[in-house]
Amino acid sequence: MAIMAEVQAFSGAGSLMSSKAGSGCLVSWPGVIPKGKVSHDLVTSMDTLPTICHLTGTPLPAKKIDGMNIFPALQGKKIKKLNKRYFYYYSNEKPSAIRKGNWKYILPIRDAVATNPGKNGKNGKTETFQQTEALYNLKKNVSESKNVIQEYPEMPMSLKMHWLHLTKL
């Protein structure tokens, strides 16, 4: 089975740029995981620990962790929760983007990016940039080249409201 996962692209030390790419993950377990299946469910590396704990019969840590057991998805079953989860991206400890399902909202922030590596323990050259507000439908535009924020003005507001609610908890 092939699972499409999200890989974060960076343009400098710790700075998230708006590009994302679907990255494949091949999983093989003869007799348990069906051959030749492809899943486009949204899974991340955060799902690794809960899945391994499930497979080994090991209890999850006492402190709640992010991620979920995706073993049923590996077996070709649908897990409705997978594409209903929210994912938050940060740049220099500031919120940078929010993703839910096929939608990704880029918040307008000012950020700094290391453009040249440092030497001998000294920082390299850093440049600031203004990340513009954007909305992408990743199902139709995985390369994030077409900003559809004008076509779907309600979607950024919905994602922003979720973020504001979360920060008040």
C-alpha cells in the first residue's frame, strides 16, 4: 500500500515557506496489508507512535499525544477522522498556516529566513519577508501555485475562527 503523506518544505533554518509536497510512503506486510492499494488520507509522522503502540499492544503514554492509530487505513479501511483533523504550522514560534482536509490557509505574517549558512558557530545572512495571506485547495492544486482566497472567502474565516477558539482554551 502507498500512503501519501505531507512533507514540510523549508527555505531556511526553522522557517516554513508555503510550499508543500505529497510524499509517498510504501508499506508492506504480506497477508495483513492489501497489495496495490493507494490511500490519499492525510497522515503525518505524528501518527507513527500511536500506530506502533497499537500493533505491539503497548499502552500510549499517560500524557496525551497528537497523532492517531492509522493501522485501519493501512489495511484499506476508511477512517473518517483522518481528513477532519486540523494541522497547525509554525514559523519561529508564530502560527504560519492551518490545514484541514484539502484546505490550507496561509496566515499573513512577517518572517525571517536564513539565506546563507553560517560558519564557525556564527549565524549566516538572514532576510525578512512578508508572507501573504493565501488559501489553497490541495486536492486540485498540490503545488500551491493558485491562491483561491478570493473564490472562497468563507474558508479562511472558518479556519481562523477554529484557531482563535483553540488559543482561548
